[in-house]
Amino acid sequence: MSEPALSQEVSVSSIAGTRRLAIVAALLVCQALLVKFGLHPRTPEYDGRYRLLGEMLVPATYFVLGFSLMLSTHFAAFFHGLLAHQQGHASARYLVAQFACYGCMIFAAGHLMPSELMTFTGGTRAQESLWIILLAVSVTGTVLFSLLVLAPARYWRFFARTEKTPLFLALAFSVLAYAVGTLTQRSWNVLGSPTMHLSHWLLQWVFSDVEADFTLAQLGTSRFGVTVNYQCSGYEGIGMMLVFLTWYLYAFKAELRFPNALLLVPAGMLLIWLANGVRIAMLIAIGSLVSPEVAMQGFHSNAGWISFTVIALGFAHVASNSSFFSSRSTEGRRLTIDEDTACVLPMLVLLATTLVSGAFSSDFPWLYPLRVLAAGASVLLLWRYFRFVDIRLRLFPIIAGGAVFLLWIFLIDADPRKSQSFAASLFSVPAAVYVPWIAFRCIGAAVVVPIVEELAFRRYVFTLFGGAAGAESTARAIPWLPVLASSLMFGALHQAWFAGTIAGLAYYFVMRGSGKLWDAVLAHATTNSLICVYVFASGNWSYW
């Protein structure tokens, strides 16, 4: 985006515009979540013929995800363009119209499918036709007025002209993904049957008692078996790989060799499908040889994400280092680590170890010490890149960490059932096992996790969205976009996302007070240490 009006620098006077954009964006997200969780088009007892209306949320979500990924390559220009058009923009009148259209949309949808907001009663064919017309008009109005709340029409006309390629790719992907998913759901032979045959063939190499019923889609051994429904056919993994590769080809088009790079798409889709067949075979093998609980509660939940992550990163590595796919010379290329990369690597190590350890655990994270060891080792190896200064205990971060602890306990209710189950599993083993586990859990919570998460969110994500690291963060103007983005992403990492977001904001203002990231680490460590003490004192193990 190169229009002069859209590329101008954001001045201090644009801070109000940033706040307004953040508030409007939060409002739109809340409205989207209300639609997502308030309507129930897939409720089993609902046999209405308008279930398809609710299922349209799926391609809409795919479209937003795909386009957002492509927009990420020049997000700063997009954001600056929005800010440049905030001055003098009368968004209040559009907001009123948006609320009116949104209310009509919810009202009409509630007459066509089950909803949390009103009682579903159905109606005659003529009445339903009127509700469909109202729904179509109100959805269109909600989308249009949402855009006009953010920026005037002239900006969106320019945006549509300059971003027509990403818009087309995102639209094509969302339609394709929805079509493949629907076809797979309604026709077992498209992906389900081939996937089951692949897993059956793999299992026969290891087990002599493989049992398969292709009519009922059941596969297993005499000791453990599963039903391979359409969700397990692999279309979700294919869709995710298509999103990633579409984004990768678009984001790195200047560095890739075309049309060679287009071969990555069918190769990636084929490989992720093969990986899904291997995943099902391994699931049955673990359930038969190790434990059904480990297979269903651990491996089943994490293996898909592990295979997708490994394959996606593997394709990116091959594409960038292969002369067949890359337009740049790969001779003499060396792997280098800069400060920004070093700050996010421990978090990636922690997430990867969490996925792998979770895949081989049941209902209790016995392999948690592996997360601490792996993340801790990465912190030690990369320590020289972090540039922590003036590492010492200070009163204010400790007080702030204590306040966040009290807020955490206040916002999150204890779960007696979860606490009882946690304690029963933990103390069912000898003290020689559970004592070291508790020690690792405390070290991880109070030492390793605060360093890893603050480096990732208050340093890497904060600077990624335009914030200034170090002492510059004490500038008078608060950079609301980096603050909100890093805090919301920090909150999303935790199950209690609201409390996590508030904690992220608190740690930012601790860092802002002194300009030292270490103070945010200290506050975070204080919070987690007090949670450990509270867990031991109260027996509320659910906080772990």
C-alpha cells in the first residue's frame, strides 16, 4: 500500500485514534464471539433445514484467517492507513447503524436456528422466507457498517484495489476448504475410506490381530480400537496446510522460484494426509501397547498439531534452502540468530515440548519436567542475547506481582473436582516420584516460565507490533497497539484468558515504570511463586 495519505507517520495526536480502533476492534470481536457461541445450528435435536446458515460461519472464519495471514506481511502499512483516516471520521453514526443491523441479524437468526438469546419456535415457510431475507440484509449491513466504523468508504475502496490479490486468494481458499469439508462429511469414500485403508495397512506391519470394519469405519486390534469418522479423514489438516502454504507463497513470493514453488502445495497436502494416516495407526498402537488413556487423552489431542507444525516448518526450511524452490543463491548461507529470534526461541521450545510431552501423557502431566529442562536449557544457551540489565530484587515489581496474584485468585474460581482428581493422580505414586515432580513444577512456574513468557510477549510480540524495547518504553505516549496485542496474546495462552490479559497489562506497566524487562520477569515470578504457595496451603490444585 503506497498511497501517500496511507503511509504517513503516526503522530502523537493519533493516540486517540489508536484507542478508538482498539475499542472498536474489541467490540467487533465480542460480537463475533456472541454469534459463534450464541447460535447452535449443529445442535443434535435441531433438524431444521437452515442449519447451513450457521455453517457459513466456517468459511467466514477461514476467509478471515487466510486474509489476516496475508495481511501480516504489511500490517504496519494497513494500521497506519487506518490511523491516517481517523481524523475527522464521524464513526458514531455508523456505529449506531452497525448495532441496529447486528441486532436484526441476531433476531432473524434466532427464528431460524436454536439460540442462547431467544426461544426457537420455527414457523411457516412464508415466515421463514421473510426471516432469511432479513438475515441476509442484516448480515450485509453489519459487515459494511463495521468497516465504515473503522474507516471511511474512500479508504476501503483504495484497500480493495490494492489488496485484490490477497482478498481473492482468501476467498478462493475459504470456498475450497468449505467445499472439501462438506464433501468429505457427506461422502466417506472421498478421504475417509482411503485414510482408513492407509492406517490399516500400516498396522498390519506391526500387529497380527488387526480388526477392521470398513462399513462401520471401525479400526483397531483385539485390545484397542477406534471409529474413524469424517473429522479424522484428514481434511482439516489439508485445509490448515493449504492456509499455511498459500500464506507462505504470498509472503515470500520475491524469494521463491515460480512455477516451481507451486509444487509445494500438492506436496504439502499429500504429506499432511499421509501423516494423518500414520497418526491414526500410532494412536491404535499406543492404545494397544501402552495405555488407552494415553492414546485418547494425550496423543489424540496433540499429535495432529505436532505433525502439522513439523511439516509446515519443514516445508518452509526446504523451500528457503533449495535452489529448485528458492530464487536466491543458497551457497554459503549460514544460520544466524539475532536478538529478536533469540527472545522467541525459548517460547517455541516450551510450546513444542508441551505438545510432545502432552501427546504421551494421559490425564496428568507426568512429563512436565521435560518442559522445564528443555526451556531452561534454551534460556541458558541464549542468555547472552537477552541483555538483561540491573538484575536485582526491587520492591515495586514484587508488590505488583502480589497484586496480580490476588486478582488471579479473585477472578478464577477453584475447581474442587479438578483439585481432587489432580491430587489423587499426583499422590498415587511413591514420594520418590511426586516430590521431584513438584520441585520441577515450582521451578518451572517461578523461574523458567516467567523468563520465557516475558521474553516472548513483553519483548518479541511487543516490538513486533511497533513497541520500543528497553528504556525507550518509558516514553510519555503509551503504544496501545503493542500493549493490547501482547497482552491479548498472553491472555490467549492461558485457559483463563481474561485474567491472563489483565496480568499481561500489569506486567507491561511494571516494565514501563523502570524501562527494564527484568522487572516484568520479577513481577511475573512473584505471581507464580505465590500461586505455588497458595496451592500448597489451600490444597486447590486446580490452579496448577
